[in-house]
Amino acid sequence: MAQAQGLGYSSIGLALDYDTSEGLELLSGIGKWDEISVGRSWYGSGAQHLIWETDIEPFFPQLVVARRSIRVETEHVAFSELAVLQRFGSPAQAAAWLKEQISAQ
């Protein structure tokens, strides 16, 4: 769906375990990720950037569909704020929404 709109896509896995090996095991069992953040529970840098610095309600687990722009300049990379498009409490909810979006195109 992202490619059809000329957008890039990345999947980011965030595990809120204090124990990094438990977080890695959890994320490995879910699927493949472009990027992961594990450790320090709600106080880790992943939680800071993906939850506390956004308008995402802090509950777990959840799937978040968000958009941000990235501008690459000569000596700098600029990121827009994360704009949350949709949030889901289960993979089934996300799949139903995605199916709806694809059929609407």
C-alpha cells in the first residue's frame, strides 16, 4: 500500500522488557523487522521516541501506523514529527483495516 502511494515503508519492533534477551526473543517470534529497540521497559530510548514523544497512548501490545517525512541534505538528515494514522490492539484489527484500505483504492 505504501509503495502504491510512492512512500517508503519500515517496520520497527519495540519490546518493553527490562531484559534485552527476552525482548529480542519476543520480537523474533512475531516477525521480521527493519529496526528494533529493546530494554529498559517504558524508560528505554525506543519508548521515549515512539511513545512518550508522540501522541500514542501508552499501552502494550499495539500496532501503530504512522507517517513522517525524511529529508536528506548535504550534511544533515531532517525528520518530521511522527504523525499517527491508526493504532490497533491486535494483528486482526490491523489486518481488517489494511484490507479496507486496499479495497478502497
